[in-house]
Amino acid sequence: DQQVKQNSPSLSVQEGRISILNCDYTNSMFDYFLWYKKYPAEGPTFLISISSIKDKNEDGRFTVFLNKSAKHLSLHIVPSQPGDSAVYFCAASSGSARQLTFGSGTQLTVLP
Amino acid sequence: NAGVTQTPKFRVLKTGQSMTLLCAQDMNHEYMYWYRQDPGMGLRLIHYSVGEGTTAKGEVPDGYNVSRLKKQNFLLGLESAAPSQTSVYFCASRPLMARGGGRQETQYFGPGTRLLVL
């Protein structure tokens, strides 16, 4: 049973517009959430994160929102750029070793 | 710093063969992890290590063994490869503490090893 779900396998947006990627989780023990970006034939690279005690974290064009009651988080990218085209993974952290549980990813395509 | 490196980049095995994947990190991180990624799925944790000489099972450990004899290296072994182990394998590492103090949450990933088992 997937504990972290990304229900949209793909998303296309126009350059300059906002991209919104969504993620849902079921395990209440998750206390930290991260977004990773992945280009083909490369490893995931860290993008932005949020602790469960916060509801928003912003870093430049990227903002992550957390709704604990709904067990939902989202990543906003504004404005979107063609270089943002990649697979975005949502991940949740738990346990003493801070193991990550990943969603299945969303392929974002930003059209010029 | 090279960060996290993985060897080899690509390998083809026949069913029943064995091999070892090497992960090396030069950041003096305490924690190291092995994940696999299959099409349409996220990364799944195979094994992890919280320090030199220690290992633990993750979500999908069957068919794999690991060793962490040196802090900078984390080896993933397949004793008898099966087609179901065809996947892309990623290694990651994480320091115990963040630079400003407090727990470090971010894991840093290597470029991956693509394994095909025929």
C-alpha cells in the first residue's frame, strides 16, 4: 500500500505560468517532507523541504505548502521555466534513520 | 568533492550471476542508503546503514546483502541475480547533523547504476 502518492503522472504548463504538483500521504508518523527533482540518467537532486510543524516554506521560485489535516502537500513553481522540465518526486521522512518514502513521481513539462 | 559516486554505471547480468555495486561518498556522512527505482514507481529503500559496521533492512531487502566496512563505502550485493532485480539502483548519503546544528534531513544521491538481468 503506497504511503506517499502522486496521482498525476504528468503535467504540462506554459513557460511563465505556475506549476502545481501535488502529493498525498497516509502515514501520520511522517514528520518531514522533501521534494526532489530528477533529470534522465541522473540521480535525484534535493529541491525544497518542509517540517510538519510548518505549513509553508519558500525558496525563490519554489514554495511548498503542507496541509497536515488533509495529509496533503503541494509544490508551486512560479514562474515556470523550460529548465524546470523534469520528474518531481515527493518524499516523506520517518524513523530514527530518517528513511525516505517516495511517491511515484510527476513528469513536469514546461512548454516554451 | 565528488559527492556520491556509484560504480558501475551500467551492467548486464545473466540469471544466477552475482555482482557487487559500489557506492562511495567523500563527505564524511554517517548515513548511507540503497534504493531501487522501477518504471512508474518511486524509489524504494533496500538497505541502509547508520554508521560504519552497521546495516539494516529497508522496505525491499530480499535478494540483496550489504556491507559497510568503511565509513565512505556502502556495498550492495546480489548473490544470485533474478530478472525481477532489473532496475536502476541509487545510493544516497546523509550527515547526522546539519551545518547549523539540528538534524539533517536531506539525502544526497549518486547518479545511479542501471542493471539488466537477463
